[in-house]
Amino acid sequence: MTNPWAEWDHVLKVDPDKELYGDETFEDVAVTGTDAIEIGGTLGMTEEKMQRVIDACADQDVALYQEPSNPAVVVDSPALDGYLIPTVFNAADPFWIVGAHAEWVRIEDGLDWDRTTTEAYIVLNPEASVAEYTDADCDLTADDVTAYARIAEKMFGQEIVYLEYSGTFGDPETVAAAADALDSATLFYGGGVHDYETANEMGSHADVVVVGDLLHEEGCDAVRETVEGARDANAE
Ligand SMILES: CC(C)=CCC/C(C)=C/CC/C(C)=C/CC/C(C)=C/COP(=O)(O)OP(=O)(O)O
Ligand SMILES: O=P(O)(O)OC[C@@H](O)CO
Ligand SMILES: [Mg+2]
């Protein structure tokens, strides 16, 4: 069986700490055409805020994943298709590579391994909360990023490699180089995608384009354009 994300072009990341745009609802969010909704953010996460978004999306016909930023906000819910758990390969503190994970496994009985997958993050925007939170070393060349991507797949067996430029549009050449370095892992790209063109450009290198802030700042029509851009890139 192939992993569902192997078929995805676009993921919409909903931040439970942010409001939807205008009077939009999660019903509107679910019909943007995105392949999956990933619920997560770095700052201001609580189990209650996570639960609220999961409940609002539970009856929608779209794949639903939680992306917890720490073990305390994980929600055990049958509405979720699974858990995408970050591990930050360029974090300075090993807590964000394996420590939080060990803590989670220690406190949680009956973890649902079949629905749990890690995402090998390479955090590349030093200004993003996630970079500060994990003390990531973002001073990386394209060759460094490529090396991390390669070891994530070949040495650590990661199924998802995630180039995270959260809040800013990244370097397409770096994304292209990382894509070339991977054989079987699915490459996620996230950061600053805000229209058809930016989604199309990153989608032509990465397998999956992740869109976050745009949903909260410009709404579902803008997101729909990014879905088209990512889809057309993968159809080409
Ligand atoms: C082991 C468990 C269950 C959790 C630990 C998981 C880890 C290692 C998390 C560290 C990386 C992290 C915080 C990922 C969250 C997803 C993410 C990068 C969201 C985007 O964040 P930003 O855009 O920087 O933050 P804001 O939008 O909140 O400012
Ligand atoms: O919010 P943006 O910049 O779209 O980034 C998307 C995502 O990669 C954040 O984790
Ligand atoms: Mg953000």
C-alpha cells in the first residue's frame, strides 16, 4: 500500500491559534480542493484549540492530520486520519530531534503506530517561530540541505522530508536540489506560497506544497488558486 501523501499535491495547514478569514467556515476550507488538512502551529498551541479544529473538520470530506508541536497537545480522535510528527533535523537541541518523541512515548499508553509518521523537517527561515523554538541552524547551503534530505531518507528511513521556510518564500534552487537527492521520500515544501505562480513554481520541484498563513490572511479563494498551481505543476 502506498502512503496517502505520495498522491498529494497540496496540504493546507490550519493554525488552531488563528482565526479563519472573514466569515469563512471549515466547510469552506474543506472544499478548497486541498488533498489534506494538517492542524498545527508553533506558538499558542493547546489541546483545547486543537480539539476545536478537529471537531469542526470531523464531518468534512477531506483527509485530516494533526501535526503536534509538543506531546501535550496531541489529541486522541477517531476523526483524524493520522499524526504527522515533526522531527527537526537541523535543530540545535536534540529535544526537537528525538527528545520530545521519547517523552511522548513514555507518557502515552497505546500509541497508534499505524497512524503515526514522522516528517523530517529542515527549518530554513531563521525569522520563523519554529526556528527560534527549536534553535535551528538555518545557515545552510543548498549542499547542506541536500545532505540532510539524503540522510533523512537513506539513513533514517524518513518517508517525508519537509523544507520549512514558514513565513517566507524559499529558494527554488535549494528545493530543486533536495528533490533531486531523494528517491522514494515525499518532499514537502512550505513557506510564503500565496498565489498560483508561487505554488506552481515550488510544486514543480517539491512533491507537495504546504500553504499556511494565506488561509488565515486571505481566505479560501486565495488558497484555491494555490491548489490549482500545485496541481498543474504535478500534471506537467
Ligand atoms: C513528539 C511530539 C508529539 C511532538 C514534537 C514535535 C516537534 C519536534 C516539534 C518541533 C517543530 C514544530 C514546532 C513543528 C510545528 C509545525 C510548524 C513548523 C508550524 C509552523 O510554525 P510557524 O509558522 O513558525 O509558527 P506560528 O505560525 O505559530 O508563528
Ligand atoms: O504559513 P506559510 O508561510 O504558508 O508556511 C506554511 C507551512 O510550511 C508552515 O508550517
Ligand atoms: Mg506560521
